[in-house]
Amino acid sequence: MSNAAPIGIFDSGLGGLSVLRAVRALLPAERIVYVADSRYAPYGQRDDDFIADRTLAIGEWLVAQGAKALVVACNTATAQSIEFVRTRLPIPLVGVEPGVKPAAQQSKSRVAGVLATQVTLRSARFQALVERHADDLRVLCQPGHGLVEAVERCDIDSPELVALLRGYVEPMLDAGADTLVLGCTHYPFLDAAIRSIVGDRMTLVDTSVAIARQLERVLDQHGLRASAPTTEALPADVRFCSTSDGAHLRALAAALLNLEAPVDRVQIPSRRTRELESNAA
């Protein structure tokens, strides 16, 4: 495997752009192929087998594209399938997980909220995370119903979205939470909307920078880090792919990352999507 090969970053949709942003800032010499499985998003409404099936299929597709490492930039996919997929791909994987550990380290009130998808919150991986790092912390878990869909349609600040967020975070404030874990990679794009509600009463925990640092360590461990330094990554260094038409991916990348780049529409079939299409026919 050449260290000039690209890194694959995969999310159910657009949330992984928050991870892409952190990776480009830390590792500007790296080429990246970003895949949004937007045709089947959000994963938070899918069953565990579907999530594992799609994660493996997209991982195998990225390997076929020459990826040297894979970042599963989706909390739901990481929680439900990364161990399964890791044993089946020939490249190193980096997953994401809600920032429970930094929340436990930072909270002074010893009450923290976690905003995540229902699938992430019910997963054994998340429960183990809480048991390992938050034994003296009261953790308030709130499914973020509707938030992924809002980001996917590029709605990050409408009055309707702020009202939805208010219903999620104000009960946490009333319960004494001083820290909020953004437990889905889509949610950092709602940072400003959340801060308009909580002000300085809550610290927001976004783990995208920690994910980029872990990727850096993994690349170094395997001798895969790109050797040609550049002063600044260019838009051409990123290839965007979507299983949908890619219009929202292109719009959000331009608006939030200042990346003007085309989006390739790709077909990545898998066992479960073949079944869906067969049943629809």
C-alpha cells in the first residue's frame, strides 16, 4: 500500500464533513475520498443488519478505489458494525464515538447530556463507554430525532430547527447539565444553533479533532502517512461521492467548508439494498 493512496471517509450522509474538516486541517497532504450514503440515510432509523451491510459494502468499495485507511465517520455505523467490518477489510479502520470521556473530565456539575441517534444510544458500545468513563457522572441521553434529516437538507439555523433543539437541550439544562456531547457527526454543524439556546451555560463536546489525531496515529503506525508536505490542502485533494444526486453534499461542502467541488454519483449495491429494490419492483 502506497502512502500516496487516499484515505476513505464514509458517513451515512453529510455529517462526516465535520470529520473531513478536522482531517484536512491536521493532515493537509492527504488525499481523501468521501462517500455519503445519502440514498439510504439516516442510519439511525435502520436496523442493525442494514447498517452493517452498508458499512461493509462501502468499505469494500473504498478499498477497490485504492483507499489506504478508512474512517467510519458515523457514530451509528461505528457503534453497530465497526468490529464486524474491521475483520473483513485489509486496511486499518478508525471509528468515531460520542465524547463521553472528555465530558466526564470537563463537567463540574457532574451532569452531562448526550445528543445522539437512538441506534447509538442503545448500542452495547455506547453503554460500555458510559460504564468505563462516567461512573460518577449522571448521563442524560436524548435521541436527536429529526436533526440528521435537517442537516441533510442543509437546514442548520431555521426557527423550526431551533425550536426542535430547544426541546432537546432545555430539559438537560433544567436537570443541571453543564456539558453536552454532540454524539453524531452531523451535530457539529448545529453548533451555532445550540449555542443560541444554551449560551455559556454548557460546554459542547465535538470529537472530530480527536478522530483526526487518531487517524494520524494509525497512519504513522502503518507507515502510511503521506510524505509530500503541502502548505495547504486544495479542493482537488478531495473526491466527493454520493449514492444520491449529491446536490446537498455539494451545497453543504461549499457553505460550511468553503470547498467547491463536483460530486460523483456512485452505485454501491449490497445485499440489503438489493432486497429493497427487489421488493419495490
